[in-house]
Amino acid sequence: QVQLVESGGGLVQPGGSLRLSCAASGSTGGIGAVDWHRQPPGKQRELVATISSGGSTNYVDSVKGRFIISRDNAKNTVYLQMVSLKPEDTAVYYCNALVLFRGKYINSWGQGTQVTVPS
């Protein structure tokens, strides 16, 4: 069995920074493409950033230049570095990854981590 575990969320003042982590644990052979999503209070979940297994990245326009997604394949971990945070970045952040388990990639979600940027 495999799990995605997110960490790194918290309360940060506008203009501050946070680094979120998404780690695959359990009997996994690795992770493929990974997305970070977020769900602001009272709103739908939205895709924020993606990274392919080869390291190609994409971002939603609202975070370009402020967020960086990266990965450490040796640690089966993906990061989301967030700088210049704004109140509108307040949300629960989720990672979604293809996790290799028993020779197959399984689509998995983390439990979410709260990021709060007060106005």
C-alpha cells in the first residue's frame, strides 16, 4: 500500500514564503507525474502546478513567477516552493501523483495541507 503525505502548510503573512512537500510512502517503486491543486474556502479545487516524470513544469497564471514545483526522485518527494504569498493563495493544498505500486501506476491524492495568508 502507498500513501501521499503532504506537509509544510501553515500561517504566513502576506509576502512570506512556504515550502510544501508531498512524499510517497509505503511499498512504492517511484512516482510519475505530480500535480499540486488547491481549494480555497467556498470555492472549487483548482490545478496550480504540474511536473512530469522528466521534470517539465507548468503553472496556472496566478502563481507564475511566485511558485516553483520541483522533485527529488531519490526521496519520492515533490515540493512546491511558494514565495510572495498573497491572501488569495489561502487554500487547502493537495498533491496528486501517479505512484508506482506493484508494477502499475496508481492515481493517488494526499490528505491536504492548509495554507493561510491573512489579509
